[in-house]
Amino acid sequence: MRFKHLILITGCTCLLINSEAQIQIQPYFDVGVNNASEGVFIKNSYRIDYQYGKYNIAAGTQFDLKSNTGNVFTGLNITGSREFLLRSFPFEVKGYWILNRFSDLFYGTDWGVTGSTRKLNHFLFELGTNFKTYTVNHDALKEYGTDKAESKLRENFNLIYVISGYLKPHHHKWNIGLSCTNIDYYIINQSTNPFFNLQMMLHIKSGLTVFLDSWYKKAGVFNISANSFGYSFRTGVTWEIKYSNR
């Protein structure tokens, strides 16, 4: 089944559910520079989350406003998750699929599953596995005469993780947190190449939150001589809408 068909079916299902639900809309911008960007890059992303009871379905898109490639549409992220309670231990299991068009010649896809918990009020822990495929695109196959059978490179069972600590409890009206992770919405790195993410958020009124993140990445972390790879800033809003179609 094509992913556009999956999105259509999901949307129709959401409209037919006869119960209370919540929609979360999140537009944001990324601005930064790294060793491969040849100057400043600017990205614009949009995410929509649909929460129904213990289930969540989300989709996001990414567009390059300024970059060193010719691609405008550069990312797609689709996730589905469910919350569980094992005795008194809450956790969430999530499956995901990611498309990252990071180059004129190649693109990457990732899929996998993670488990996470916010059992502790000031911490988030997430752990999972990832299957990555790099693919030479159609234009590059024609231009360089590459054999289609040799156009893919796969990395299986990569470790992915998030370790976050927060100054305030999770649902406080404002918060500051610091994360060490090798995953983002459209990028998944090797486990030895983490991002460090300083997060700030503020609820300005009911259902509306503004946030500002700063991201920093080194070209490897377990090597004392590893150089800086790049940094970026992310800012946007999160708008939550609760409704009932009974």
C-alpha cells in the first residue's frame, strides 16, 4: 500500500470516530549551519498529531527554504503509537517511517520501533532500533550509469535513544530541558553521533505553546579529538485542539 493511501485512510478513520479526540498542529522553522551545508540553511516543517484515547497518529513534512541542494520538499515523517500501563509503569510504543531527501543524488529512508516512558516527572527515556536505507535516485542512476541492483546501501538494527532531563515536571506551564539523542523528526544518526538539544517552552494560553530549541552536534562523541559538525536553532508553536463529534 502506498503511504499516500495510508494517510487518506487514516484521515477518514479519524473523521468517523464517534468520541472525544485531540488534534495538535505544530509549524516550526530550523536555522543553522554545519560542515556539509555550505553556509546557513533554513527549513520549514509542519506536523499534525491526532490523539484518540491511548492511540496517536502523526504526520509531518519538511521543506528547504535555503540549502545547497535543489530540493524543496525534503522530508516526510509518519508515526503511530499506543500508550500502555504495565501495573504502575506507563510507557509508549511507537512505530515510524521517515523519508529524508538530503541530496540531489541520494535519499534516505528509515523505519523502526521505539519504547519510551515519562514515569519520572523530570525525565524522558526512549530506546529503540532503526533500519536505514540509502538509495541513489533515478536521475543519478541515468547520469552516472549506476546499476539499479547496486543503488541501495542498508544499515540494520541501529540503536536509537533519547535521554532528557527537565527543570520542571512534564506538564508544567513552562520548562527547560536538555537531551542527548541520535534522532530527530527527519534525521537518525549512528548511536556514536548524538545531538545535544537545549529545549525551552512556554504555555502562553490554553492550548497554545511556543518553543525554542538549540541543537549542537559533534562529528562523533567517543573520540576526544572529535570536531564540531554543526548547530541549529528551532522555533515554532504547538496548537492543541480538543473536540467531540458526538
